[in-house]
Amino acid sequence: MNLKAGAFKTVTPLALTVFMCLSILASSAFSGDPEKAKGHFNSALTLMKEGNDSLAVLEYRKAIEEDPTFIDAYINLGSYYFSKGKVDEAERYFKQATEAEGAVESADAWANLGRTYYKQKKYVESEQAYGKALSINGDYTEVYKDRGRLYMTQKNWPASVEDLSAYTEKVTDDHLGFYMLGKGYQKLKKYPLAIEAFNKSIGIKDDYFNSYNSLGQIYQAQENHTQAFKMFKKAVELKSDSYQAQYNLAISYETVYQDDETKIEQVIAYWSKFLQVAKASPRAKTLIPGAEEHVKQLKELQAHYEEENAREFE
């Protein structure tokens, strides 16, 4: 079976999409009437727990009226609006938290402002806010992860690797942190370090599709198609509707067994599975005609093998 997988281009995986969680903080510094501000703040916390968001918002605002330097009230309001998808409102309150005259500078306020800017795709402002948070608190570990993610979005792979290395040195049980670190190394073609990071991600969460899929891509790039097949096989077991993984699984298996005519039926089966999945995804439409033609050729080759085998027994 003299078939070459190189006729099909490896598909880049979909961009990882990540959603932020902003912390609800409870410590504060007061310069107005601390007792009244604290009372409104604690009332807001209780109302939030009870699900009475509208009244809680009013209580946070009253806390700010009593004490305009009550940073945690701004932060909690921003967090609330962020959680509701109202990022412009979130930006307003986080920004006020960073600008409150007379208040102690808050790394949390700057970090949350950076996350909000990131959500708004204001990447320059996001980087500046993260940098300010780290200048206030150089040990703010989570910000290294957030800024590393930002650098990934900007395709600034060296900076991403630097921040994510700092993060994963301190947080050793976060599969996503190691996955993102691995992607940075993968993009820099530092494959041994990428493999190490992806394996750590899998060691923490052994059903994480993205890490297996990325390992498969690396092994394909190294032309280690046997290992690539193993990784893509695991990937499609976890996410059978990924046309990228199904595609690369078919390529890897065919490349490993391209000279073994006894495997052609399985090769056809993998390509047929890819087509089944691809036809349900508009993003895969450009790959379908080539794959269909390839399956047709494979079936013709299979028929040829069967004819040759039949003649041998005549």
C-alpha cells in the first residue's frame, strides 16, 4: 500500500477558548465612615448569597458612597457585572478601584481590570494592567497564568513560556497551566519540553483532550507516526466529534501501515469516520472533497488487492 499521508495537510487545532473567574474579596481599608460602609458591604455579601443581586448592587454602591476608598466594594461590583457578561460596566468599576484617591493600591483591582480588558480584546491595556498588578505584588501567581494566556493570544510565545513557567513552578496541580506551557514550547518547536509539559497536564487530568491532541501533533512533526496514532486515538476516544483529531488519526494510521495491504480496510474505516464527522462541521468543508477522493482511491486499491489474492488461489 504505497500511500502518502503528506497529500493531506495537518489541521491546526481550534484555539483554545478559556473563561475567567473573578474573586469576591472581603478585606478593605476605609477613609470615610468605616462602620456604615462595612455594614452596607456585609449586607451586600448576604444579599448576593441569597440571590438578591439587585439589592446587593445597591448596597455595594451605598458602601462606596460612605467610603469612596472602599476598594473591595468596587471589586465586587466589577466582579458581579463581569459574571453577567457586562464587561463595560465591570471595566468601569475595576478602573475606579485603581483610581480611588487616597486608597491603598490593590493588585486584585489591577488584575481584574486586566482580565476585563482581555475579555474586551484590549490586549495592550490588559498587558499593562497585569504588569501593574505584578509590580504591586510580585508573588501574584495567578496573574502569571493570565498574562501567559494573553501572550498566547498575541502569539508572543517566548513571553508566554516565561510567564507560564513561573506559574507552573508554583502551581503544580493545574492541568491547564501545563497545557498552555506545552503549547508555547510546541510553537517554539522545543518539542522535548512541550512533551514534558503535556505529559504533566495528562498526569493531573488524564481525560484532557487538548493535551493528547497536541502530543499527537508533535509526534507527527517528528515523524513518529506510531506515537502520533496512539495520541490521536486517545484524543478521539475523548472527543469523537473533533474532525481535526479524526483527520490526523487517519493520516497517522495510514502512514504507519502504508505498506501493509492487510490494514487497508482499517485505513478506509478511519477515513470514513473522519468524513462522517467532517460533514457535520462547516469548518471542515474544504477537507471533504480530497478525503472523499482518497477513500475512493483506497477502495480501488483494496479491490485490486482482492483480485490479486484471488488469482493466487486459482
